[in-house]
Amino acid sequence: MSQKFPKLFLILLAVLFVLNLVQASYTELIFDEAYYWYYAQNMAWGYFDHPPMVAFLIKISSLFFDGELGVRFMSCVLSAGTYMLLWVLIDNPKKKEYVVHFFLLAFSFTLMNAYGFLTLPDTPLLFFTALFLWLYKQFLKNPSSVITLSLGVVMAALMYSKYHAVLVILFVFLSNIKLIFNKKAWIAVVLALICYAPHFWWLYQNDFVSITFHLYERPNQAYKFDSFTLGFFLNLIVIIGLLFYWIYSALFKFKAKDKFSKALVYLIYGVLIFFFISSFNRRVQAQWAIVISIPLMIIAFNRLLNHANTRKWVFRIGVASAVVLLYARAWMIYQPLFPFIYETHGNKTWVNELHEQTGDTPIVFENSYRRAPMYQFYTGVTTFSLNNTFYRKNQYSIDGSEEKVRGKKVVYVSIYTKYKDVSFEHADGTIGYGKYIDDFQSYRNIKCIVEKSNEGFGYQLQVYNPYPFDIELSDLEYTISYANPYKQVQEILPLKVKKVENEPSFLMSKDTLDYTFELPLSKLENPSYFRVGISEHGLPPGLNGRPIKIEE
């Protein structure tokens, strides 16, 4: 190992690993981490928003540690692995003379730094991108059976990390289109598909919920240059950090000399072009392009090794960047270091304030798949996120967690309605209010299937009861929500439905009732979408139907 990794490299890597362990232990969870921790409490081959790799890592971490480190331990391990892979991906023999420069450069990548201790889907995505590139490099040299099979398994692991991984595989393939005639490349692809088959099956069993949500149901907003396209370019600076000028300069001056370096270029520009085009349709989040950090690091370090002036500036700015990022990491633990509230600040405080008032009574959070798992993580109390028509579906919509609070006395918590039984304050100043419900009953999984009437006017409505029990129809009230072209709800109206035949008193288990209805008159000038919802026991209407385009 000492031949591949100099002693100084191993020392600095150990220091960084310990730093990440300490950071992981003393930094409160961010909301997404709590959500993924919730995933891991019920292991599956897929989840509403992501494939299962992030949950798998948390599950492994929890076998070794409790608390925050029990969520983040494997992220620290994978981060160290990513540094090692980056080092072996660089062939220049001069690299052993510039180990400190390597760490300063890698540490300056803002998001790659953060994912060294935070557990998010991008953490394994970075690691498996680096491992995929290393295996691809070996495949180009010697496509042995071991390398071929490993490449297939790692491609599957990439896809199990995040759906964006398909871009990594696609653009590397496009850089070497002759792979289409390579039998061993096809063996790797077939193996990857076989390994990924359980997730495909999970998608099928769950009506491709992840895909349909992102393609058809996810709200958007009107295009704004500053927050969409300009925001995309600003994010490209954010993910790199203070060394962005020298890193992108290295990219612009880089010339591919072989198939592997060509793959690096295709991967970077392919991802950038893809999300640049996407920025004209929706806001592109900074982490969506995070995979470019791996090839950019390789290109930038090779540039540094061969150009003294670049090396000098990378060292200077790298030191400054390290100081800034270390201070920022300390601030994530101790908020008074900087007058700004982040997700890692104050969660234990509001959780304890609410817990002191409610004890071990289960909590139903209105429209918050973020606060529900956070509260459960720090208290161990059962929670549920009740999603209504103003919100979005999430893991709580499909995992049966509704049954954990059914028929129980709960505290219903909202930031929208000022209930009088309970109140508490979040770190950002938002006030939460709660009321006690003695016998909680919700039916969020009732499905409303809408089709245009065969008679040419009005609509047909099928209402399906997926539950193992009958539902009293008098408990249900129907609503229509009207939305703008970006599927943002603008108005909710009661909906009168007409039964085709004599209406029974109950919607029987696993049964369907047929109705017809006409759209109620909206006060909006030109609503673009409507959605059927059901309100049960006075609760806000749910997301029971899909958004339907209103024909002009």
C-alpha cells in the first residue's frame, strides 16, 4: 500500500477521517438525513424519492453507533475511499511530491467536503462514480473477467445511489461509442441490469411512483432567469468553492489524449449541458451536478502537477479555503459563530419543547416529511406526515405508516392553523401548533381515478378502497383543487359527485365505486389543472387523484 499511497497521504487521510467522525458525531441531523434515517427503519428495494443505497448505508452505520454517528459513519468511510480512488486515478509520478496540494484541492470542493460527513444520496454517488471511473480505466487497459463483472456490479451500485447516475454511465459510453460492439461491455451492462432488477420490480409494484411523481405531479414555477439559469451557473461555483477559477481554467485548457481522459471530458460537459438545458424548465439544485467533482478533481490536479503557477495559487487559495470551510463546519455545530440559522441548528430544542408538552403521544405532522422523522429520531416517538392537496406525496404516502397512528390518540401539529392545545417554536422562528385527536382516522391511500365522460361532457370518477376494512361513505367529502400551469394549487372547492347506481353506505374493502361529476365554476380566470381530493373526518383534503389537464 505504501507504494501506491505515501505515508504522508495516509496520515492526512487519517486526520481527515477522524475530523469527519467528530463532525458527524456533534452536528445535528439536517432534515433530509432524518428523512433517509426514516427510510432505513424499514429496509426496501426502493423509496418514494430515491433508490435504497442511502438507507442501506444508514442501516450499516446503525450497527456500529447510535445517534448522529449511527446515521453518518459509512459516509465518513466512503469519503475516505473516494480520496483513495482519486489518488490512484492520477498516473503522474510527480504526485507523491504534492500530497498536501492534493488534499487542499480536494478539501476545497464544497459539497464533496460536506458529503464527507453528511449522509445523502450524493455521498455514495460520489464514491461509486470514482470507483466506476477507476474500473473503466482498468477495463480499457485489460478487460479481464474480474474487471468486467466488477464494472457491472458498480454500475448497479451507482444506480442504487441516485437516478442521476444514469448520466455518468451514459456520457462515459458516448465518449467511446465503439463499446456497443464490445461483448464484455455488454456482459457488464447485462449484469448491472440483473443486479438492478429488484429495484425495477419495486417500481412496478409501486406503480412507478417515483417516476410518475417527478414527470407528472411535481409542482414547478414560472421561468425566472435569475433563479433558474443564472442560478445554475452560480451553483457551479458553489459546488467547487474558492478554487473554482483554477479548476474550471484547468478544464478549459485540458485536451483529451486517450479514451479515459476523453471520458472525463464527456462526463463533465455532458452533465453541464444536460442541466443547463434543464434550467430553462425548472430550478436546478446545486447537488444535481455533483458528479462533475470527480473528473474535475482529476483534471485540476494533473494541471497543478505540470504548472508551477497553478500549483502556487492552488496552495494559497486552498489554505484559505480550508480555513473558511473548517470555520463553516464548526459553525454547523455551534450556531453563534455566524449569525445565520441552518438546518443543523435548534432541532433538538424544538423537539424537546414539543416532547415536554406531549410526552409519548404520537405526533401527526401536517405537510412535513421533514419534521416528522426529525422528531422521531430524537425522541423515539411514533410520527406520521399527513400530506394534503397543498403539499406533495412522499415516503409517508406509500409505506403504510398511516396504520401506526390509526385509532390512536395523537397530537395533530400544523404551522398553518393556530390550534390551542400545544405550541412550540422552530429554530427559524416558525411557530408550530397542535391539537389532540382522540381517535385518529385518515384514508390518504384511497385512489380517485378520473376519466373524461363518454358522453362528451363531465367526468367519470372511480373511487377505490385499498384498505383491508370498509369505509363509511358519510365520513368522506370530495374536493376539487385548481392549479396554475405549474401545478401550484390556487383554489379548493367542494365537489358534488353523482352515483351511477344506488349508493351503499360503505365503500367496501378492495372495492370500487363509480361516480360522475362536472367541474365546479372556478373563480380563477384560466385554471390549467384540477385534482380530486378526499377530506375525511374534517381533515384537509388529500392527494387522492392525479393532476388532470383542463381541456380548453
